[in-house]
Amino acid sequence: MDIRKRYLGTLLGGVWAILFPLVTIALIYIVMTYGLKVTVPLGTVPYAHWLISGMLAWFFVSEVLSTGFGAVVDNPHLVTKMRFPLLLLVPVKVVAAIPVHLLLMFVFMVVMAVQGIGSFIYWIQLPYYFLSAIVLALGINYFSSAAQVFTRDVGNVVGVLLQVFFWATPIFWNPDFIADSKFHFLLYSPFAYIITGYRDSLLDAVPFWQRPLETTIFWIVALSLLIAGIALFQRVRTHFADVL
């Protein structure tokens, strides 16, 4: 119902969920390749594949975060008129974003397999990074959805932060550019861990245990956000009905 409601009244319906990321990827690829003439030293990996692998991971995370802050306010009837396990409202936003992500990933992986690009054995660790993205998104969404009930500025804050992290995360630029600069800390952000993890699995044949520092930092941040987010959500949930 959440997916159908999102595209209700549009002529193309759910096609927009696939069309938007494809157009965005195409525009960024054209600008970076032919406009700015950016080159990324990726060995035998084409830049298009490197870009798409990171963009697909980012689209999933950003989709969940850009809709997750409305998990409670978008369902006032479940909050005010019936007894409902409100904690489930946040995972619903994650589940609603999964079908499109899996479809795009499946098509991309089929294309890679046909072209013989990538180390297929390492694709088995993709579920690990997929789970990592879910845990991180859930933790953030429990915070944002609870806060959105009391102040509607949260949606705008989330939008601004997504823009910041989009440009500050190595999605379409080579992380080696800042590895030795004062901005190298950006490579340890939770979002960079997920983007890099998808590429490690699809293209670079790097197991996740070879990044112990990044893995430790990610799970400390992600689990802390999840635990604290659930605790905050549970603490203020009794006020949801009154405010809504």
C-alpha cells in the first residue's frame, strides 16, 4: 500500500521508481565523462560500472531516509484511532524501497555477468552490505520519524543532509583524491562504508574483513544510532496521538 500510494494518480505509476535513478545515473555519467572529463584509475573496470555500483547503493539509502521521517505523520489513523505496534511503521519504509533496489541490482548484475566484469564469488557478501544499509537507515529513521511529529522542520533537515552526504561521499569521485588530504575522514563515514562495500563486492574482490577499521567504526555508529533511536522513539511514542 505504501508503494502504491506513492505513485497514485501518475500515468507511469511504479515506472517512475526505476526511471528516476536511471536518468540520474545517465546525467551524472555524461557530465563527469564528457563535461568534466573525469578519469578514475580503476584498472580494467569501466567508469560506468564503477559509478552505477555506487549510485545504486546510494539510491537505496537515500530513498529510505527521504521517506522514513514521515513514517509516523503519514499514518495518523494508525496512531490515533487504533492500537498498533508503532515501531513497525519505520521498517515499512525500508521494505517499500527494497523491491526497486533488488530489481535494479538484478539487472545490473546480469549485465555484468554477460560482459564478464566483476569477481562473481564476492557477490555473496552483498547481503552483508545490504543489511548494513538497512541497520543504518533504521537507526536514523527512528530518530527522524519521532522528531518529525513534534517539528516539521525535520524533513527539510534530512533533505539538506542528504545533499551534503551525496557530495561528500565517494559516489562519483575517486576516494584516492582525498586519501592523503585533511578531508580523508570523509572516507570513514557510514555512507562511504556502504558505497565502498558494494564496489568491493561487485568489482574489486575485496572481502569485508580486510577493512577492519572501517567496519568497526561503521557498526559502532550504526548500532548506537539504532539503539538510541529505538529508545527515543519508545520514550516519546505516548505523545504521538496528542500531537497528531
